[in-house]
Amino acid sequence: MPISKIEFTKLEKEVSDSKKPILHHLAQDIGKAYVVSITRDGCPACKRQKPRMIKLKKSTTEKYGNKVVFTEVHVNYRPGQDKESQRSKNLFGHYFYPTNLILLRTADRGAIEYYRNASAPMAELKRNIQAAFETATMIEKEAHEKR
């Protein structure tokens, strides 16, 4: 069960073309929690995290179905050529790889960041996914009630 992968340069272009905040592109639907991992070539922690994230996605999908969406934003990097990495850090406001985000979509504020951590332990990430799922469900219910 692979995790959807987006190349940072493609996402960067979409953001530039649309003039919408980056989170808007990653969290499009109310009622879902979006787990985003920002990874980079040559990152040992990213390599260690990848199989754990695949396992977490599998168990999360079994529990929540399509209400939790996993995405990897991949940054290309070679020693001495770190411009793409610097742009990613500027756009996302992160420093370390991998950085994990959990995003939600709201009716009034658009996409918001619910959680952020660098190289988070999977148990911590799992707890925060559950809390984000519950919050997303509440937001979706409130949005339907307002209609």
C-alpha cells in the first residue's frame, strides 16, 4: 500500500501558479486528516521512517478508511546543490528532514496545520492522527449543520 508521493518542485509550481497557500494543495477536503511527510534525498532518518510510515498507513487505513490521507513531499538534494531544500524550508517553515505534518481542512479558515514534528515516534504520530481524525469529523459535522 504505497504512500502518494509528490515532488516538491511540482508542488512549488502549483502553489506559484495558483497563488494559494501550500497547505491548500495538500488538504483539500473537510472531514479528512492529512498526514504529510517532507523527505529529502540522502536523508538517513527519512529512509528509516519510510517503512514505518507504510505500516502506519496500512493500520490507519484499516481503522479510518479514506478519512486519513498520507502524502510524501519529496525534495531532491545532492551535496553542494541544496537550493531546492532551502526553498522547501522557506515554503513549509521546517528545518529537519523528515518533518511530519498533520493537516485539516476547515470551512472558515481553509487548510490548517494541526500537528508538526521532526522524526516523530510512530506511537506519537498515531495518537495525533487519531485526535486529528476526531477533530476532522467534528469539523465536517459542524459544516453540514451550517448548510
